[in-house]
Amino acid sequence: MGERSRLCSVWLGSETGILKGVSVSRKQAFNFCNTSHLSRDQELRALCWGDPAESELLVGSVDGTVKTFSTEKGEFTESRRCGDPEDGCFTGLAALSGSGLLTCGERGTVRVWREDSTEPVAELDAGKNVCRMRLSPVHPNKVATGGKENGLKIWDLERPEKPAFTAKNLRDDWLDLRRPHWVRDMAFIPETDKVVTCTGFHQVHVFDPSSPQRRPVLEAEYGEYPLTALSLPASGNTVVVGNTHGQIALLDLRKGLVRGCLKGLAGGVRWLQCHPSQPVVASCGLDRFLRIHDLEDRKLRHKVYLKSRLNCLLLSSRDLEDGAGETGREGVSQEVKEEEDEVWDTMEQVKEKPKRITEEEEEEEEEPQKKRKKKRKD
């Protein structure tokens, strides 16, 4: 299993609790799980790298456990309890420097864990109905949270008593009615202090904590359906957003205009991630497909069917196209052959019982035969 896991450049978590790895260059996909203990309680909701070398993968389950998966050995090496099911599903998971771990649940409890301790060393309350928690890639002490009727907050883990920045709600509409807010995802814009968010009301907002204005410095809208995920490309100045109807678009962060759309999806988008160095974006969701689009020509480069509804994904920093043929660059969707799962082999076959024919049905079948015989005699 270690050889297989080292080939994988994309990792995905499914509703069935199966960790899936995909090797785009070799056009193969693998499942890493204990098939004898599959249940809905082990549904995977969050993924992150455990170390800069990407040799360990942290996997957050619905039951509040965080498992460590070794990409070198191809197996789970550790499991620890980092929350209760009462806290809700994981909405954020991140590795801290010094073997630390940061977790957040739907009820808004953000906890900092150390490797040697079974209890959190720090804890803060981000409010109820948190939909996403993100750690700043540049400032490891900055954390952003947001959710339904829970606006964007930026926290300093060294001073968790109160948020360092709290976003102010939008101005009332033209009828002087309050406009609700529902933050679904956010990201820190590199080389700035700004944070971009997407909402359940098909809005994209950019906040600048360094300015005295606590309302968005940029407001944009896309489509008519709730936005569920976003990601920032390596080039900057744009953001990729996806909604509940499988629509993905690139928006300009300077003017708020739509630069283009990515096609091919058939279900709601649950996760988006742009590659840190290549102009590609990976998406997954309810249609059970992993798709990789090129951001320059907006064509579909790879398409993978993975048999389960997908909740989250994680890209490796290495080249996804390493060893792949030129057909991937021409936008031809590559169907990845997935190995047969042990789950399907161990399932019982359901055989249909033969239908019982009643006397009325027998009479109905005999009537047309009698009529044919009479016609022949005549």
C-alpha cells in the first residue's frame, strides 16, 4: 500500500468514510480504509497536511476523531479524539508548528491541541453555526471563522479572548430591511491583509482588516444559487467559486467581474482547491466525480469517477501532470480506472424473487390466445 499512496497526488474524503487517493499521471485511484468498520459515523469532513514534507495526512471524521495517515506507509498510524459529536462536524482542520493541531466544529468551538496532551491547551468560542474555519498560510496565529448569521471574524491564537477583527453586516437594502449574512467559505489573500468570503446568498465579499472600514471593500454577485466553496489561484487577483448547482466561475477581485466559467459538473460543489504552482483547480461534490480544470483555457483536463459522494479534497504540491501524456494538456478528459473495492466484493448479492402469477393474470394471458385460435378456425 505504501507504493500506491506515494503515487497519489490528489486525496479525497467521502461520505462513506473512505479515504481515496488518485494518481493523475498513472490514471489510477486507490481506496485506503478498513472495510470491516465502515459507517456513517466515520464520514470524512476535513483534510490537511500534517507536515511540510507532505508525508502525513490528517483526516477529520464526523465522530470527532482525527486520524493520521502516512503517505509513505500507505496506512493509518494514529487516531486521537479531538472533539465530541455534540460539537458538530469538523468545519476546519489545520496543522500548527511544533506538532500542534487546530480544530473547529459547527458549534463554533475552536481548539488548539498538542501532541502529548489529551486536553486542548487553548480554546475559543467563534459563535454558533460556523460553516468554515481557515488558518492563514502566512501568519500561523491568524484564524478566520464564519457561518450562518455569524459574520467573518479573524482571531489571534495568542490572544483568544476576543477577535482581532469582526466584520460588520451589509447596509440595509432599498426597503430598509436587514440583509442576512451567511459565510460559507473564506480565504486569506496572499501578500495582503485582505480576506475574501463567499456567502449562501451568491455573494463574494472582500474585507480589509487594515482599513477602518469593517464592511466589505468589494462586493460582487455570481449566479442565483448559494455559493459553497472558493479557492485562490496561484496567479492572484482572481478567485474561483462554486455553488450548489454545480456552477464554477472565476471572478476578478479588483473589479468584481466574472472572467469565465468552468463547465462539466452535474451536482453541487462541496470543495475547491487551486494548485499552489500550476494554473489548475480541482473540484468535487455530490456527483461523485473529481474534476481538474485548466484555469487558462478553462477546459476539463481530468475526470475521475469515485463511486461515493465527496466532501473534501487535498492537492499535493508536486506536479500533477508528472509523467502524464500530452493528451491531458489538450483538454481531453481522462477516465481514471479505479481498482475494485473490497466493499463491493464482500456485499451480498440481492436476487429478485420470481413473481407469483395470480388466477386473474393467467386468465388475461389465456384470452388473447383463445381469440387467435378462433380467428384461425374462421
